[in-house]
Amino acid sequence: MKNNNIKSGNLYVVATPIGNYDDISKRALITLNKVNFILAEDTRKTGLLLKHFNIKKKLYSYHEYNEKQKAKNFLEKIKKGYNTALVSDSGTPLINDPGYRIIKLCRKKYINIKIIPIPGPCSAISALSVSGLPTNRFCYEGFLSYKKNKRIKRLQELKLEYRTIIIYESTHRLLKCLYDIKNILGKNRYIVIAKELTKKWENIHGNNVSNLIKWIKLDLNKIKGEIILIISGYKKLPKTNLELSPKVIKTLLDLNKELSLKKSINITANIYSIKRNFLYKFYIKNKY
Ligand code: SAM
């Protein structure tokens, strides 16, 4: 049906299931049923979804390679009153999926078109929600580069990121990526790997990166399917760990054999970036 009451049609951004069709929302179904046409990342995949729900609708292909040239054409159509839904292959459109260009252009130049989100599944948020890692602050990184040097550079930038980090990874690069994480973020960095969420072979497993690599290598089938990594953020070593660090103690005591306590503390504090006052208290407490 063409919308005759208002000038422009609406652009609905509709989330679809990430594996299990039962996760589709009632509003998503109502919307897909009522729009004039659907912009789909892959018309074949969306066709299957529509068939499952017995929805017959005109589909247009809208993906990362034609986004640039097609965004304007579709917006012109919507402007004329055609209600339109934007969907991706799975989950929430624009989250590592096409759609950014059309929404950006719409907000900038087609201000009469109403953009309406129809919320639903998103693999990144689903994985985060079951990870057991802090969710009050997190950052989403999408896919790391398939080029090793770029991937390493990004991981180095993320080394001190204190928020929980969400990464998408493909099966065939997973081990390489985990080795890079181990080398750069450290072997103890805790990671939850969420595989095939909402599907038959769903598997959610957490461990430090070293153990995770060992666990995967025991059975490479574990990495088949769609995968998300939830990486725990950087944690400053608590002071108590510094207290126990034999390296720091040895430096302080060795220096103190030759130098005054004050000088020894100053030098040790500089080497290890520890507060002088803290080192002093530690020295007194342990009655060296
Ligand atoms: N827009 C989608 C969303 O909202 O979930 C994400 C699209 S992105 C191109 C595809 C990546 O998302 C996959 O390579 C995988 O890392 C992750 N992914 C999608 N579905 C998944 C699932 N069921 N289980 C685990 N990861 C999934």
C-alpha cells in the first residue's frame, strides 16, 4: 500500500534473527508485512526468512558494494510515500552490516523521512550479555583486520583499553587472532568465545587466552561456525601484586645494601612507577 496520508514514507530498520527464526519480534513481522518493499543485504537469504513467515514482498538488493549508488534512489522512492524496511542477513542492520550510508544520507538530506528502529537480535549484545564480563562499559571493534600488521597495530592500541572489548572473528582466522591477542594483551587475558548463538551448536566458553588456545586445539571443530570474542578489559595490577613482586623487592633490597633507604626507594619507585610512600610503607611493614 502506498502511503497517501503523509508526504514521505517511513524507513524501518528491522532487526532479524541471528540463527533461530523464533527470535523474530512481533513488530518485525508486522513491519515486514506492511511495508511496500524491503531492502535486503542478500535477497536470497531474506527471501528464505520471508518464506518461513509466509510474507510476500518485493525485495531489492542493498549491500556494501551498491550502497553508495543506490542509497539516493531508494530515498527518493521513500520520499514519494513508499514505506520501506531495511534488513541485513541477520541481526541488527548497520552493525557490521550495510545501511550506514542510507541512514546518514536520510538524516542529512531527507529530513521528512522518518527513520524507525524495529529492535531485535544482535549477536554482539547477545554474546556480551552471557559473557560474565563487565557490561557497564564496553567497546565494539567489529572485525579486526585480516592483515597481520594492521591487526597487531589495533591490538596494541587496545592493550590498555579498560572496557570489555567485543570482536567479531571468522573461523579460519580465529587461532591466528588468539595468538596475536596472547602476544600483545598477555597470556592471562580472559576471553569468552561465543559460537553459533541461538543455533544448534551454540557454545559459550571462557578462559584465559593461553588455555583457550589449548582448548580449541584439542578439537578444531570447536571453531566452526560464527564466532564472537568478548575480551576482558585491561586491569591495572593491584598494589598487593606489586607488594609481592619479587623483582621489585630484590631491586629495593639490593640498592639498599649500597644506598640509603630514601635513595633506594626513590630509584625503585622510578624504575617500576610505584609511589615512594607505598614502597616505604611496604618496607616498614615487612621489617626488612
Ligand atoms: N549485524 C549482525 C548482528 O547484529 O549480529 C552482525 C553481522 S556481522 C557481518 C557477522 C558476524 O557476526 C559473524 O561473523 C560473527 O562474528 C557474528 N555473528 C553473527 N551471528 C552470530 C551467531 N549466531 N553466533 C555468534 N556470532 C555471530
